[in-house]
Amino acid sequence: MADLKSTFLKVYSTLKSELLDDPAFEFTDVSRQWVERMLDYNVPGGKLNRGLSVVDSYKLLKQGNELSEDEIFLSCALGWCIEWLQAYFLVLDDIMDGSHTRRGQPCWFRVPKVGLIAANDGILLRNHIPRILRKHFRGKPYYVDLLDLFNEVEFQTASGQMIDLITTIEGEKDLSKYALSLHRQIVQYKTAYYSFYLPVACALLMAGENLDNHVDVKNVLIDMGIYFQVQDDYLDCFADPEALGKIGTDIEDFKCSWLVVKALERCNEDQKKVLYENYGKPDPANVAKVKALYNELDLQSVFAEYESQSYQKLIAAIDAHPKKEIQAVLKSFLAKIYKRQK
């Protein structure tokens, strides 16, 4: 794994160099330094799970056959396109949420002298993706499908972000709107498509598959993405911020979190009153009252039961797939996230 990661990071250096010498723009020293610093700060800093999953999935689809250098490079390049997409979403998401930290360091727009230039940097990150795809995939039979896939997933993610944002508008905060169906819609579009479906779809296209023939695979991956986000909602409240790399703010931000939806389902009238009075307020005293209520309702046990049931359902759906190599791809994905702590 360490070996794959170092190969993957080398491909990042190659792609970055190509973008810093892009003939479509006349860089000055200052602009080149800005873009390089911006890329290094935002693109390679995470766990890189989404990007590495493209390479892992492609290897499993090839059923253990040795990959050529070209195949390794191309699968890494597609993985980096997803990491670029992720960086673009996060840079803009942090501005919208007014967040303070990301991956254990200040959000990009909080860095001195960056500020709202970060909004344009997000647009640049987005525009790097088709440039990488054109340079390395233009001659491939699946090139148009790749462009289409990235456009489709970006649209779905932005639409999910919109639903997330308009449910938390200041002055229109209304907990009675929050239900599992709304939570599922936000998560499916905002997270599941780009984090779970996109890496496997990239690998399937590289392996010469038609995505229309793999709707069942998409459905399993979307369900996996929803399970992943429920874990995320849980960790936002109950994990140690040191381990998580960020300070959870779902309660303060009035997020339609799985925890608050479950709390609403289980509350008596007095408990509901506590929730209505304290949820979505930035004061630590209000946040503490919500967390105390979560403990009172024993949401940790509710989550443990949800996790166990989701795992069983996902395994059953994966085992039902006729192709062993696709089962292997889906199981490797599930193994990475089951019972994670961060």
C-alpha cells in the first residue's frame, strides 16, 4: 500500500508540472507560485482514499493481472482527477460554511492573503480536471464517457450541496422539516456519487465496461455512501477532534444530521423542546445540551445497531452480484469504511 501511495504521489507531481506549464495560459513567476502553493495546500493533503480506490478497483477488475506502467499511470491520473474534484468542493464548501479547519490546518480561505481569492482558486481546481483528461485520455474510446461522468457527478454533488444549504438558511431554521428522507437525499447527492460511485465508474470505464450495464453496482455504492455519511455524522459529534482532524460543527450549523433526525424520532415532548431550543446555536452551552440529550437517548447504541444492519445488507447485495471481480471491488470498498474511527 505504501508503495502504491508513493507511485500515486509521483503522478501528482507530474500532473502538477503539466498544469503549471499549460500552454493555454502565460504564467508569470508569481502566478505559477500561487497555483503551485494552492495545489499543494488543497489537493494531496487528505487520506487520498477516493483517488487510490480507482487504482485498487482497476487492479481488482483486471483479476490480479500485472498492470502495465501506462495502466498504472492512467488509473492514478483518474484518481487524481477525483482528488482535484474533492479539493474544489472543499475549498468552496469551507467558504460557504464559514469553517475554520480542514485536515488539521486552517481552511484555505483562512490563510493570510488568500481570503476570497479562494473562490477563484476553487474554479481553477474545477478547470484543471478536463485539462488532465484531455491531455491523457483524448485518444481513448471512453474519453467522452469520462467527461460525461465527471460533469454528471459534479452536477449531482452541487445539487446535493444546494439542498443542504437551503435547509439551513438563517431565519428559516425549522427542525420539523428534518426526516430520514431529506437526510438521504442530501447525502446521496452531496457525498455518495462522487466519493463512492465515481472511483469505481472510472475503473469500469478504463476496463472497457459500459456504465449503463452496472446500475446495480451504482446502487450498492450509493447505499455504501449513505452508510459512510451516517458514520461521518456520528463521528462529528462523538469522535475525538484530534483523531478526526477537524472540529465537528454539525450541531452549531443546524445540519440535517442523522443524529438529529434519530433524536427527533425518539424524543418525548420535553426532550423535543430541549432540541428545538438548543440545536443550531453556536454557544458551547447550547451544543452541550444537545450532546447531553443525544446521550440520554442512547444514540450511540442506535448507531451501533444501524452500522451492523447496514453492513449485513451491503454484504448480501454484494454477494448477489454474478461477477467475482466486481464483488471484490465492492468488498474492498466496504472493508475500508466499516467501523472506521475517522
